[in-house]
Amino acid sequence: MPEALMRARFTAFALGMTEVLLATWAPETRPPRHALEGAQPRWLRLDIEASEAQPPEGWVRFQALGR
């Protein structure tokens, strides 16, 4: 599950899908909407290095490559 969520969020960042990002971001750390809109890096690739699910939480170590 954590890896699938990371892949979905990477896709949302890459395609500028602000609503998806806001819906999947923890409210206590979510930036304001305007911070997610406008000029963004062009995301090219997501490399998952490791992940582990430990319900109700999990973690993902990844590298996102962009320019």
C-alpha cells in the first residue's frame, strides 16, 4: 500500500493533479493549495528503493528525478 500511494502521488505531482495531492496529504503537514499550483519541476522518473507496510502506517524510500 505505501508504494502504491507513493506512485499515485508521484503521478499526481507529474501531471499537476492538485486535488489528488490535497486529498492524500495529511492535514497537519499539507501546504496551502496555492503552494502546489504554478511552476513545478518536470518530474521524469520515480525509483522505489524500498518500502514496508506496517498497518496502520508504512514507509517508502524513493528517489524522484526531474528537471
